[in-house]
Amino acid sequence: MKIAVLMKRVPDTASVFKIGADNKSVETDNLKYVMSPYDEHALEEAIQTKEAGKADEVFVITVGPDAAKETIRTALAMGADRAVFVKDDAASDTNCKGTAMILAAALKTEAPELIFAGKQAVDDDASQVPERVAELLDIPHASVVTSFELNDGTALVEREIEGGHYKMEMALPALFTTQKGINTPRYPTLPNIMKAKKKEIKELTFADIGLSAADVASGVTIEEMALPRQDRLNKILDGDNDERVAQLLSVLREEEKVL
Amino acid sequence: MDFGLSEEQEMIRTQVRQIADAFDLEYWRERDKTKEYPQDFLDAFAKAGWLGIAIPEAYGGAGLGTLEACLLLHEICASGAGTSGASPVHFSIFPPMPIIKYGSDEQKQNYLPKIASGEMNLGFSITEPDAGTDTTRISTFAARDGDDYVITGKKVWSSNLQHADRTLILVRTEPYEAVERKTLGMSLFLMDLKSEGITIREIEKLGRHCVDSNELFMDSVRVPATDLIGEEGRGFYHLLSGLNPERLLVAAEAVGIGHAGLDLGIRYAKERIVFNRPIGQNQGIQFPLADAYTKLEVAFLMVMKGAWLYDNDMPCGEEANIAKIRAAEAGFEACDASLQTHGGMGYAKEYHIERLWREVRLFKIAPISQEMALNYVGEHVLGLPKSY
């Protein structure tokens, strides 16, 4: 059995974010990138499944700029057997829908029986791509999985739902997104770091998977981007309750213009 | 010139740091107080295969070089672990060097895989109370008796013995007076610390509270001849070939502690508001921190150069000594500038900088003093007359 893990390279959340000179993008020059933490859980679950003798191969798949290779190497050092890398710098103009189209197209030729992904990427928090991929591949999915058990051709999983857990059994092929708590992702060991450089990274272009940049363009224009204001007004309002409410409304309306 | 690290070397930095960061400053503050050996920290590194970084692949290691070992120790120190975190890992890298280079196949089979896996810890016993820097004056003696040697004498500043299974010990097998050259007649043994006749007494010290330094007394300790490492009489030379890489490892540690100390100072300078502005806005605060940073970076460049030369089989005595001198100074200056930035809070254990300040001070004394390293540069690089 072949397991695919969807992986995204994201800025380290400990980074200090700055808005670029165009006021429409995040400045990326000094950002450190890591594998999205929920994807680490996805990869760990895949590796454990293979180690338990229930799968033959684990590969990671990602789409992104050339620099994403660094994160791919980390995944290979953790224990993935190989990687599929859809490389196209125009990918930066895509969004969840486009990314899902790219991944699904690349996955079709691989035909994995089982797909894991993090429940969301920690940069845009969209929680859309894996589910869209499942829909495009026409396979069932379960999100926010906290426990996973593979039996003959079916998977028994637990999902977090409001106020409880939801247990479900699904036939493979299927896609699952992982939540914290499902496992503890391992650190790459030094011997595996050294093996990683010999593992295959299969590079694909959009053309290879039958797509063009126009097909996956986001269709969204960002007008402006700004960081939340950090300074406080530090205004103490005087008077009785009615007076203070009146003053507060006037501040919100006239000074802050939020009402 | 290519100053870049390879993708693999970059990954070494990132992954080591990730493991080390799981043990935060509070962990080390607590350990500094209780003096408990950081076994769980060491286990984490053992489990991920880091202890065998410089041990050949045939013996369960990764077979990497001094440069990678320097990156490993630098990152451990830069995480704030200090010498308490670096030394246990260091002992799996430096003391095995003569075994790797001069040990018999049997010794390599017996010991190296266990050292790489963390199953076996080593100590290091060279210095004697009456022979410090002048190593040729050591008097601990191993006399041949059948298949054994019988060792009698005393060592001081023997590291890690409280947790080590064996120690790499340098002894005389011929008296100083009897040898043609004073550097001959010394031999290396990998002595079992459970042997009869051994007494170990721990030394209370300024820093590195988790990792012990000891006095070691040997009264007719029988050591099998199979524990002799390399050639009898040439132990000093066997050791010598490992001294340059050790200087580089130590320099990498000093720079790492300097970075950890400096980071604390920078953070405090940004956060601490006095007279309505962060103190880091004052040049009196900013300049010492910026100055310390430049010195750390320059020292680390020399560490990398020395390590690269060594790994490429080129002489690196000059670079290793320069790196040691500059790194020990830069590391201490960085921690001192950070402590000064903290003002009164720098004196409080809660702010962590005092621990790093105490620990990094070691490197101006050990493994050799700044002055002896300068002697090397004066004599062997500048060609001046030997001064001692």
C-alpha cells in the first residue's frame, strides 16, 4: 500500500512578520520556513503505519517554489521514502482551490490508497486544501482525526467534534487530516538526515500534470495588507454610566471610526 | 571561496536546535541548582543518533567531520544549555578520537558502537596536580605485569567520571628521566572505572554543575593490556592529533554560549522600559551588544575555517588556536555585555544570564589557557623564541 502525505512549507510562527513595500504582501526576505506543524502529525502517522507493516511506501507531496525543497528534505529525513514536488513559481498566485487542483492532478498518477494531511496550514489557517483534494479525487475524507487504526481495507478513526468524539469507519482509498494528539512527531535522526539526500525528489511542472498557471490562478486581488494596530488609546472616561457610554460611542465613532 | 553550508549541514543545525530547544532555560536553571546529570537531554540526542556524529559509519556512527561536530555543539550551546548540556555530548565526540584513529579492530568493535548509541559514557583523565600544562611531567605510572598493566598515581580535573564507564587516561609507561624525548614513554589506556583500587572525589566548581570534574586516585589498578590504545610509549602523540579538533569544538561551544547569552541581553534591551523607552535604544546599551555580536561572528568564522582545514587533512594548528582564543574571549564578552544590560536583574538566577556567564568563563582556562594558546601562536606562527 502506498501512502501520500500532503505537506506545506510555512513561515515559522515564531517569525516577526512585516508587510512588504507594496502594502499587499508579507515580506519574505528574513522569514524562516518550516513544515506546517499539523503536517508533521500527518507524516508521523504515515510513517508509523508503514513501520507497523501496514504500508509499503510513504511519499510526501508539495507544491511551491524551489526553496520548498528544504522542507521536503526534512520530511525525507523524518522517514518519508520519496517526494513529489510540483514546482512552479506561479504557484504563489494560486489559492486553496488552485493548490488542491494541482495536488489532485499530481496524485492521480500516483494513486495512493491512503492520504494524510495536516488539519490546516498554520500560515493561512484555511482548512480547505485536503478536503478539496478528496473531493477532486472523488474519495471520502475525515477531518481533524485524533486516532487512526488501519484494518483490512478500512480505516477506523476518531474525529473531534463539538463536545465529544465521533468514531467512524471508512473504506479506502480515503483522505484524513490529522489533529494534535494523534501522535508525537519524531525528530529526524542523524542517520536519516544523511540518507535523505539520496532519496528521490520527483519534480513536476504544471505542464506535466496538464495544468496551466491560468487554470489555477486565484482570481483574487489583494488590495491592501496591514498589521493589527498595537498601540492603545489609554483613555479613561469620566462621569456616570450614561455619560461614559456617550463618550465611548463618540470615541468609537469619531476617533476610531469603527462604528 | 565558498562559505556556505551544505543543505545537510543546514539541516544538522536546524534539527539539533529543535531537540535542544525542547529543554528550555528553566530546565537548565533547575539542573544547575540540583546538579543532576542531564540524562534525559543526553538520551534525546543519543536516540536521534547524534552521539555518533564523528564515529565511522562502520561502527554505528555517521562518519561526519569536525565541522559538523562543531555545528552540533554550537547549536546545543546556542539553545542556552551551556557547558552542562554540551559536555556530555562532547565526551562522546572527543575522547573516542584516539580509539577511532589508533585503536585495534577489536577495541573499535567493542566500544565505538556503544559510544555512538549512548550506552557507554567516557571520561577523560590527562591533567595531574603536579603536571598541568606541562603534560610530559605526568607521573601516574603503568607498569607491565604479565597480561596486565598496573597503574598507580593521581589525576585532577578528570571529567565525567561519576557517569562514565571508562576513562581515557594518559600515563607514563617509561619514566620521564629514562626517555630520549620527554614526549615519548607515555601511553593511553581506556581504563574501566569499576576496577579495584580507584577512588574518585568530585571537585566543587564555579559552573557546569550538572557535569562533574574529579580527582582520580589509582592504587595498583590492574588494567588488561587489551585496553592499551595505540602504541605503547606514543600515547602523547596519539592524543596530540585530537587536540586541534578539540580546540575547535570548544571554540564552537564558547561562541554558542555567547550567542545564547547575547540573545537574552538583546531581548531584555528591547523589553525593558526605563525613562519611557526601551533601554536598547541607548547606544550605551546597544554598542556593547552589537560589538559582542561582531566578535562572535568573527570567531565562528575561524572555527569553521579550522574545522574545514582539519576535515580536509590540512594543518590547522594556527586556526584551532586562534579560534580557541578569540571564541573564549568573544563568548565571555557577549555574556558579560548581556549581564551588564540586565543591570541588577543580571545578578538574579531567574534571568539565566548569570549561569551562562559562569559557564562560559571555563573556556578561557580550558582545555588550555588563553596564555598557552598565545604561546603557540607566538612560537609556531610568528616564529618567536619559545617563552617557557
